[in-house]
Amino acid sequence: MSRWLIIAGVTLIVVGIAWPYLGKLGLGRLPGDIRIEREGFTLYLPITTSIIVSLVLSLILWFFRK
């Protein structure tokens, strides 16, 4: 259990450091991501980005299991 917590912590640190560079790739502004802007209100639902991140994480975890 402690090994998985360490791996999760290191992964979060790496993603946090890489976040500015991932934003330049267009993550978060893909077709299918919903953004509603009104005066004094913004709603952002990153549906497509969430699906892509989920698929990538699933593949990575699948490779670690094998």
C-alpha cells in the first residue's frame, strides 16, 4: 500500500510540473470540452480531455500490471 502511495505522489508531482507544457499541447481546449461564459460566471466541463486522460492512465496501469 505504501508503495502505491509513493507512486501516486510522484505522479502528481510530475503532472504538476508538466502542467504548463501540457496546456500548450491543447489539453483542456479540445473539441467536446464544454465552456460556458456569462457575466461573472464560467462553467468548464472538460469531457473530451477527461476521456483522453482516462484512456492514457488505463493503458499505463495495464502495462504495469503485465
